[in-house]
Amino acid sequence: MSRAYNFCAGPAALPEDVLRQAASEMLDYHGRGLSVMEMSHRSDDYVAIAETAEQDLRDLLGISDDYAVLFLQGGASQQFAMVPMNLMGRDDVADYINTGQWSAKAIKEAKQFGKVNVAASSEATNFTTVPPQDTWQLSDNAAYLHYTPNETIGGVEYDFIPESRAPLVADLSSTILSRPLDVSKFGLIYAGAQKNIGPAGVCVVIVRKDLLERAGDQVPTMLRYKVHAENGSMYNTPPTYAWYLAGLVFKWLKAQGGLTAMEQLNRRKAEKLYGYIDASGFYSNPVEKHSRSWMNVPFVLADEQFDKPFLKEADAAGLLNLKGHRSVGGMRASIYNAVPEAAVDALIDFMKDFAQRHG
Ligand code: PMP
């Protein structure tokens, strides 16, 4: 068996060690004679799996007891609605920063539940940068300030945490766990799992406990953070297997040296790839240097006519899923935690060879 290098934006590569462990535990979890998928979520075995995963995530990110950690379904897209439903009233205003397609979706959804003030947007530069905070037009009494620290499609990432009087809400789907984070600066963090956490099907929410009290009575039970917090994310049947696999990824991250080690590795991977793209004369990335994503690296070739052969040859060389998002075209290499440095090296070698042959 040989595993390819997978540059998919999500569902993304998982650590091989994690997949091996899951495979070895698949038929018979710890001598219990059944798989994790077949366990009651109320069983002692499963509750231990769930609680250990939560504790490991708390350890990795240094999350204090002031925060609830939830494992929900519905993906990050459901959070686009749950955030305003829980945190703002009809007459309230929430501030949003628009840096690309994912923030735009969050903004569109929030407008259904209250007033939205788009305090800054980088649309004028075609979303190739993050607007500097001193240009933001924040409201005086915002219910919260929402931003997207990493735009997965545009490959645009904040190199700062915004200052905010209102609780700060962040869609960390494509950058959580890529480096250390000061969680105490946030009111609420959410992240779909299928990039840096585990398989699709679970969405992690980290929410400051005082904010659990904000939701009005009209919010449906399953969409209320407080209900999930009070029930250990087991008000209904949680996505048990995805939660278990997320737990294996958290253990793997700890074994790698935690988020400081991931930061060093991810910085190196990104610097190598951008460094080559910029020097190549054949590939290019339009994002302002200080706003470039460490996780998602979009690039275009010197001519669109090379796109198809590039993808075909890359695939044949075991470099998978490099096609850019359908809305922007070109290429995108997603280099999350589980994508090893050797994958980036192999990609650069392939890109060099391709450019030489077609440049
Ligand atoms: N936000 C960001 C930043 C994303 O990258 C994605 C998925 N690519 C989403 C939200 C939507 O996530 P989901 O598919 O889990 O709803």
C-alpha cells in the first residue's frame, strides 16, 4: 500500500498514525468486542473517549474553565446561523469583517437574525488582503464582532487578533490548531473538523460561559449553545465516531510536541512553498505577503492552458487534490497539520519540473 500526498482543502489529510490506530481499533475497541461506532454514547467507554478528547483539546489550546467546549453537528455553516441566533436580539447590531467568501456567507446568514454592520471589507482589492484594524468602522454597542481568521478559498489570513470591546467571534475552521492561540481573547470560536481536527461530521465550538445566557426563548432547542453545554454535547446522539477520531488527532498533536511544534513546522512549510512560487517566474499568488495563509496556498500557472496537464501529471505523481476552488480556478495546496513537510518538498519538486518543461 502506498499513500499519496493529499492537498485537499477539506475533508483533508489525516495523520497516518491516527488512521492506523483507528484501523487497529475498528473491530474490537480495547477488548470490548465492538467498534467505537457501535457503542452507546452513554456507555462508560464512550463517555471516557469523549471526555478525554475534550480535555486534550483544552490542554492543547489552554482553554480555561470559563469556556464550554462543544462537539456539534451541522458544520461551520450551521454556526453562521447559531452565532446570531444565540448572541444577538432582533434589534441588536453585530459587526462583521468581510475578507472573502466564508465571511460573506456568515454575513448573509446573520442578516436574517438582526442588523449587520460590515465594519470593513477587502472587496476593493479582490480579497487579497486583510483590512488594517485602524480602518474598521466598529459599532458602539455591537453584540459581537465576527471575523474569519483564515479564508480557505482566497488563502487570506489575519496576522493579528483584532482588538474588540464586543465579544470576539471567530470562524477558525481552516486554521485552528495550526499554532498556539490565546483563547481568552475570544467570546466564541467555531471550527468545522474536516481540516485540522478530524473527519467531517463534527464542529467544535468554544464559547465563554457567560454568553450561554444570551439566547432568547424562541431559539430551537438543538440550536441553543446552553442546551449542548448543559448536556456535555449529548442532548441528542452526537457524531460519536468523528468525535473519537478528533480525540485521536488531539493525542497525535500532543505527541508531536503540541501547537508550538506545529507552528514551527507550518511556518516552514508555508515559507518554502510561497518562496518557491514567488521565485519561480511561472507560478504566482496574488495575496499580500503579510496576509498569506499558512494553511491554504492558492496559485495560478503562467497560462490557464497548463492547468489540465498540471493536475493530471500531479495526480499521476501522487499529489492529489490541487485544483483550486471552483469559484476562483487555478490551484490550491492545502497544507494542514497532517500534511507532512515531505509532501511540500515533493510538490515543489514537481512544480519545478513542470515549469521547466512548460515555461
Ligand atoms: N468556514 C470556513 C472558513 C470554511 O473553510 C468552511 C468549509 N470549507 C466553512 C466555513 C463551511 O464549513 P462546513 O462545510 O463544515 O459547513
